Amino acid sequence: GENVEQHPSTLSVQEGDSAVIKCTYSDSASNYFPWYKQELGKRPQLIIDIRSNVGEKKDQRIAVTLNKTAKHFSLHITETQPEDSAVYFCAAQNTGNQFYFGTGTSLTVIP
Amino acid sequence: DTAVSQTPKYLVTQMGNDKSIKCEQNLGHDTMYWYKQDSKKFLKIMFSYNNKELIINETVPNRFSPKSPDKAHLNLHINSLELGDSAVYFCASSRQLGFQPQHFGDGTRLSIL
């Protein structure tokens, strides 16, 4: 089955700095890679996603890059704000529709 | 207004009991899921249903039995609850299988005494 590894597990940045979270996956058949943000006590919410036929996608301060050859994808948050503090999960879905989440990154943005 | 709604929000019960969690989505989606999030925040898929049919059944004890009476509902029944079942259970839905973002409910926090 798929194995999704996520690093780092915790990340602290100063407000205004950038944050980068990285994930690797093992199943070369994986073709859809969403990122979810989960605030304390709340539900996970999709923030950005990318399909395997695209190398990069950007939405305002958030971007995701995908390297299919190396089987890794990354989340980039620029100009971080305190409200970006949350747990972020990457995920990978393969053609068998199996869905696997990474272990999560707890991001703290220090004002 | 809530797209994916779960009930109850909190469930406190004793070991050995049987309990159910209900989930409904009003998004017109074809696919629904159950996830378990443990105390370390790991999110693990348990089941996936597409148009009322079971698609994915991860390694979950058979004490857990999902039921989908129609494609807008996916309920989870748990028999003989154990201490290790304490977690937050999330229901989610997506428009269809594959390449689709999932919309999560607010979760049900299950605590076993």
C-alpha cells in the first residue's frame, strides 16, 4: 500500500516568513495530492490540491510543487500570518482510489 | 446549511457498549468516507462508499460496520467498544471517486470509560 511521510512534524516561523512542509510517497500510481489545514478542535479543510500531470500550483500565498520522479511534493506558505497556525496534512490518492494522509505538521506562526 | 453533518458531536460511553454515529451530506456527492483521528492526530481512512457501495475497507476490526442507506448517508456502528476506540471520527464526502477534494464533517469525539 501507499506510505506517505511528512516533515517536519512541528514548525515555528516568525510572522511574515515563509513555511515549507514536505511529503514523500511510495506508490508511483498515486496521482492526486491534496493539502488540508486543521485548526485546533476543527475539521480538516482543503487548502490546495495538485494532480500528477501538473508540476506546480499557486493560490495567493499558498503554493504546492510536485516532483513525480522523486515522488515528493511540498507546500509553501509565504508571508505567514498568525491565522496560518494549524496542523497541515498532505495526502496521496492512487488509481485504486485509496487515500492516505501524512502524519501532519503543526505550524506555529509567532507574531 | 452544514454540508457534512455528523451526530453526535460527543459520545461518552463505557467499554463493551454498542454505539452508532450518523453522517449526512447535502452536497449531492456520490462518495462518502469514515476516518479515525487518534490522540496523535494521525488521520486514517476506515471506509469509503461510492453510490452506497463499499469501495475501500481498510484494516478495521469487524466490530466496525458502516451502513449507507442512500448516497447522502453513511452511518458507522461500533460493537463491543474498547478503550482503543477512543478517538475523533470524521465523516467526509467527495463529488466522486478520484481527483476530488473531500469535505469533512465536524467530527465525533468518542471517549470510552
